[in-house]
Amino acid sequence: MSVQFKPDGYHTITPYLVVEGAANAIAFLSEVLGATETLRMDMPDGRIGHAELLIGDSHLMIADVPVGGKVKNGLLHLYVEDSEALYRRALEKGATSLREPTVEFYGDRVASFADRWGNEWFLATHVEDISEEEMTRRAVERANTAGAQL
């Protein structure tokens, strides 16, 4: 049997965050998003050299900033069962609101927050199946309404 180009359970794209205080970020993500830590490689100085989390069916890689390195933040979009509940939980754990929960023209209930490590999290729960034509109609209607308010 040949070796696969990516390990079982991984998707083609896996986000990787480099933060100050990865252990605290992992704890936050576990409490707010239900992340499960699947791998951790600690450095001799106590920093996390590399860790992997599982959130739903997706992996997230995270590490502490290496000596002389730079923070690498991200904007992450997650489909979750209850975007509003996770948004509220994030705020309770110290996150900053970027967008209150709302239902969008494309059929998702969305909310977003920033964590204290500078990452932005966009939470979505799909609440309505709509056709591409209807989505386009709603988008145009929204743009026209927004333009009228300017």
C-alpha cells in the first residue's frame, strides 16, 4: 500500500496560527469551540513548538511564536450547530464582538469575534437552503437598500 499525500482525516487546507501564549489560546478554543488537542510538541523552554487541534471535522495547527519569529494571525470561518451560543460563550471568555448574530441573505446565521491573540472567528450556522438565483436577488436588494441609506 502506498503512502497517501495527506494523512487520513485531514483536509487539503489546514489553518496554522502562530501566537504569543499558545497554551492559553488552546484552552480558550477548547472552552469556546470544543476543540480537542490531538498533538502537542513542547519546546525545552516551555513554548509550544507545534500543536494540533480538532474542531468539528477540521484540524487547526497552532504554535507559540518562535524566538525571533512573528505572530501570524488569521480570519477563520467555521460552520457550527449554534453560532449564537458559541459567540456568546466566546464573549464570556473575554473575546471582543466584531458582529452581533444576524441572519444573512445567503441563508446563514452569522456572528464574529476577535480573540485576545488577534485572530478573528466568523461563526456560521446554515439556517435556510436557497437557490443561487434567490441569493443573487437578495444580494442586489441588500446592496440597493444599503446604497439608499448612504
